[in-house]
Amino acid sequence: MPKKILVIGNGGRENAIIEALSISPQNPEIYNFGNALNPGIKKLSKKVIVGDYMNLDEVKKVAQEIAPDFAIVGPDDPIGIGATDVLLEMGIKSFSPTKKCAQLESSKSFTRNLCEKHDIPGQPQYLVSTDVSNSAEREKFYKKLEGQIVIKADGLLGGKGVLVAGEHFQSFQEVEDFALKSIEKFGRVVFEEKFIGEEFSLISIVDGTTVLDCPAIQDHKRAFEGDMGPNTGGMGCISDEHHALPFLTQEDLNQAHQITVQTMKAVKAETSEDFVGIMYGGFMVTKFGVKLIEYNARFGDPEALNILPILETDFVAVCEKAIEGKLSDIGTLKFKPVATVVKYLCPEGYPANSVKNKPIKIIDPSKIKNCYFASVSLEDNQLMLKGSRAIGILGTGKNLAEALADCNEKIKNFSGPLFHRKDIGTEALIDKRMQHMQKIRS
Ligand code: AMP
Ligand code: GLY
């Protein structure tokens, strides 16, 4: 009997997760529960159920019907409201953290307080403020750091919960307006020191005792070339042939790894639960070493598209070992020795005024290897734009230049009202990052 795996979520990330499962030598049967019919996922799944995965009764019903050997919850929202817990209560194991463990992503104050309590390096000076009337404590913190702060709403806001000094606000009044809204909505707001440096993501697969790192990646969050425009879920990501980034040292990666190991242990100490699944550390390498920006409790999107297609270790076995708490049996994760460049094709006008419900064309359908479908749907055999990031395209090569050329070639296979960031993965942008880092370190 083939193993049955239920994957919840229907974006590019879940398309990549399902592809990685589908090439397992164990030939599992894959079932998908998503909010829409993803054509990339449909091709690889035995059955796709469309419904509302934010409704935990629906999750339960689907899980009951399929009775999978294990599940994977892909997106942060269902993880944050306890989809894993519901599955576990039914006796279904899941490669995703419980609601308690996932506070690492869903609550910025949880993570900062946890890291401080356990003396974990890489933390900023910070303040958790809970009292709307205590403007004085917030202003004191703002002044102490000469306004060089970042403010974070204490809950999931789909990437809109963080304001950075110099980019999003100039005065304490603007800070205070946002702080009051966050306290009203979530009961708390977090103020923290603003770090200066280069950001990178280190995604690790964890089981509560073992941490296995994936390649380090840099995401490009701004919508437009030259890192201009509003923040998005991520326009594209790069990782070099050493599974690192040209501006990072091995010591930087070691520091990030150690922060994740210590944080995983702290979560266990605090919640008495093993964190099973993905700890995605957003880090910044600064003059004073590696600093923790935030944790996510799931694969990044598009980061999953850089990682999973080049994973050589059987992903089904990795998930099962993590669930059993025996991830150490895997040793290390093996990845193809290639560089990766991923870019998202987005509808014109994204993110503020996206073109929607317009068709896009695949010029040669036989050439869509390493293309991952996200906010598109198949309607009357026509691929339609649904308004958010549409198709993630992975290029690989023996170095970043070749990976970029491969990605650009694959992009030519799509036509329609689409755009992508042409500067991601270019020598010019990578040189800019290297020079920035040299300046910071000197
Ligand atoms: P997100 O939480 O992913 O919406 O994004 C937050 C973004 O804000 C990060 O990608 C950083 O660019 C920035 N950020 C968050 N915390 C800090 C910090 N302490 N110092 C500097 N930048 C930060
Ligand atoms: N690409 C950023 C994220 O998935 O959070």
C-alpha cells in the first residue's frame, strides 16, 4: 500500500512541497486541501479538495476522509490557528508545528521574550508594550535609540505588520498611531532596535532535538527593481553553488545555526513540546555578528522553490523522521551542487493594483519544468491570473550567472500581463550586496 500524505495549502510553496514528495522512491499518494485549484498541484496529486483550510472543522473532515499516514500544513495562517493540533488530536501526525510552538512566528513578543530568557545571542534591545495609555515608555525607548527602531504588531498581518525607521515612519507620532492599533488588536506591540546589514534566510528542518540546515538564501521583498516599492511576500530568491551567499562567511552561517539550535531547545523548555517542521530564521549579518530578525514556522515562499527541487535526500523520509523525533538518522540533508535563482512572475500592477482574471499563456507546455504555480487558476482550460504572485520560476546552474540565465530562459515561455524583477540574481545587484557588506564589516 502506498503511503498517503495530505498537504494543506495551495501556493507555489505547496506546489514545490508536493513535487518533492512526488519524486520520493516511496511513491506516495498525495492529497491536497487548498483554498483554490492549483494546476501544478493537481497534476501531481491523487485528489485535490477545494475548501477553506482556515476552517478547522473542514480540515478535520478532510483529514477524516483521507486518513493520511501524515500531513504537512504549508502556510503560516492555518499553522497559527492550530491546524496541526487538530490533526494530532485525531491521531494524524503532521510535519508542521503545533499552535504553541508556532508562536515563534505568530507572536513577535513570544520570540523576543523567549530568546532573552534563554540568553540566546543575536537579539536586539526591545520593548514589549501592552498599555495604550503608557505612551511615555514607548517614547522613552524611541528616544533612547534615537528613532532607529522597528515596530512590530504582535500577530500575523500577512507581511504588513512591521514598520522600519527611515522607510515607513519619520516621527514618534506615526510610531504611536501604529502601536495603538497593534495593542488594540493583539494586546501588545514590540519595539526593537533597528539592525543595519544584509539579510539572509536560513531554513532548517527540526524535530525538537536535531537541526538540519537547508541552503542559505536571500529573498528580495520589495516589489520593484533596485529594492524599491512596497514589501511583498518575496519577488525572488538566490542561493549560490556552495548553498550559501557570496557575502556570507562560514562563521555567519555557524552563528545563525547556533541561534536556531538554542531557540528550538528554548521552545521545548517553555512549551514542553517538540517543534516539528520548519524553523525559518530571518537573519541579518551586521558589524556585530549575526542578528535574529524573526522566525517563521513554515517554508518560505519562494524560498521553498530554491530548496526542495535540489534536495537529493528523500523528502518523505525526512518528514517521517522529523515526526518520529529521529531526524538525526538522516545525518545531513543532501542538495545538488548547484546555484539557484527563483523569480516570481507577478500580474502587472502587483501588489497594489494587480490585474486580475486575465489569461496568461504557456508558449510551450512541454517546457514547464521547475515552474511552480501560485495565484493562478485553471478555468475552462485557460490559466487565469488571480491577483497575487502568479508563477515561481526556478533556474539552476553551476554558478549564479548560469542559474540566472536558466531562469530568464524559462520565463520567456510565459506571456500575458506579467512582470518580474529583472535585477534579482544579476552580477550588479550581487556586487552591490558584497560592497554593502564590506563596508559594514570594515
Ligand atoms: P516581515 O516580518 O517579513 O514582514 O518583514 C520584516 C522586515 O522588516 C524584515 O525583512 C526586515 O527587512 C525588517 N526588519 C524587521 N526587524 C528588523 C530589525 N530589528 N532591524 C532591521 N530590520 C528589521
Ligand atoms: N519569502 C518570505 C516568506 O515566505 O516569508
